[in-house]
Amino acid sequence: MSRTSEMMNCKEYIEALTVDPTFEGGAGHVEACAECQAYRTQMLTLNDEIASALEIAVPVLQMPQLPDLDTQNVASLSDRRVLSKPVWFALAASVMLAVAIGVRLSEFGVTYGTLEEQILAHVDHEPTAFLVSNTRVSNSHLASAVPADIAVLNHDAGIITYARNCVINGNEVPHLVIQGEFGPITILLMPEESIAEAKLLEGDNIRGVILPVGSGSIAIVGSREEQLDRVRRNILDSVMWST
């Protein structure tokens, strides 16, 4: 079965769309997944913005008047090559692809001084996670993002509208989102990130906290207006590490 017609999961679809924003495959998946629909819209918008930026108006080249030359001592330039329109399109596509991949991979290879800095940077790099939604992720989608060998999770924390695996400090961790009073609230389950005490997170428009939970920790990040104390206990009561 070809990749165009097969039923893809979120990870496969996001990877395909990141490489090619105009990817038309995975129709069966994207029609049923609000998160991937939102990500596809975001990538197509970015694609259009990059294409528009590459449409640079170039003035007509005016060649200066040259003096008469002694052509007997000048070599012919008849074999010179110029870039054809398809070549220019290929170059533009390469630039667009590099930018698109950079959007998804910009946080890799970057060294952060603290866990707090890395979490704030990671949240900044996941704009689709901050889409307001009333659509609960499916149980199978949630189970894929939070495998049983990492944690047991129930829905008491709230309606989970986003669930994906992300990388923090080289470890794959579940990235979840619930809807708060003032917008989406990000939850990062980090069973391998042990901390001695709670750490505050302060961003330009967001704030949060990293809480020690057993041998690991959980990060909770929301808008500056969000009263995170209201949801903290529900989240802690909803997660049980499997190891």
C-alpha cells in the first residue's frame, strides 16, 4: 500500500507534511484528526508566506554602453550557461524546504542552560499546541502518546485536546494539552527528569511550574492569566508513573 493511500498516524503525517507542505497523502487520517488539520493549515500558510517572500521584484538590467572592442583577440562566450526558470524554482523550493524543516527542528542541536529554558523554548516551538479546541483526542491517540510503560493517565485533569511525543533533554516525553479557563494548558510528563523542588517557569506571555513527582517531574504551562493552582492537583492526581 502506498504512503499516499494508507491510514497514517499523527507522527507519520507530521513528518511527511514537514518535508513537503503540499503533501496530499494521509487524507483518511487528516479528515479525522483536528490537530493534524490545524498543523496542515499552519504549514500551508507558512508555505505561502515563504513563496511570497521569494517573489522579489528585480528591475530590468540596463547594460552600459561599451566601447568598441578588438574582437580578433576576444574568446567567444557562446557556450555560457544561464539558470533556467525550472532551476530557479528548484532553488526556491530548496529554500522553502529548509525553512519548513527548520521550524520543526530548530530546537535540536541547541544547548540550554537549564531545564526551565528548554521547556519554555519547546513550548514556543509547538504553536499548534496552543490552538483552542473542544475536541478530545481519541483513546488510541492518547495511548500512543502516553505508553503504558511510561505512565497511567486518566481524564480527571480535563479534556485532553492534544497529545504528542516530544523530546526534552534527549528523552521522548508525552506532551499533552488540556483546555483551561483562559486558554490551552501544556503538560509535559517527564519521568526521567528528577528535580529536588518545584521550579517556576516565566515566559513573555506564559508562565508555569515544574513539579517533582516521584522519581520524575511534570511541567505545567499556561497563559499568564491562568490560575494553575486550580488544575495542578487534578493533574497530579491523574498521573501515575509506571516505573
